[in-house]
Amino acid sequence: MLRRAIAFLPFVAPFVIYGIYYLMMRRRALASGGTAPSLTEAPWVWLVIVGSVLLAISMVIFAIYDGSDVGGSYIPSRFEDGRIVPGEFK
């Protein structure tokens, strides 16, 4: 579960960074007496594109540096002594 969350973070990162930037600009505009920026003017398409690219890069990196042995053989999950033993590479 944690690995999936970590793999999903690169997609969310541009939105979080833009949210922080938006809050700073809003605070600055309200402090100077100007009008606050609107979230409808946010670059949503670019945020999704950048997040998707970062997600794809992180998935490739996780696939390359997973740590599993490429030359190993897969032993499927099995039922032993009343419990399920997950599959593994040996």
C-alpha cells in the first residue's frame, strides 16, 4: 500500500506545488489590496500533463530498480499449514 502511495506522489506533486503557489499569491494580493487570483484560471491541463509525465518516469524507475532477480524463477502462491504463502522469485 505504501509503495502505491509513493508511486502516486509524483502525480500529485505538481498540484500541491501549484496550491502552495496559489495560496502565496492570494495572500500577497489580498495584503496589497488587489484581487485574489481565481482557481478557474489555473493551468489544469499542464498540471495533469506534468503529473502524468512524472508518474510515468517514477513507474519506469520503480520497474528498473525493483530489486528482483531477472534470471530467477517464479514460485506461485500456495497453501501451506493452513495459511497462504505469497508468491516469490527465487
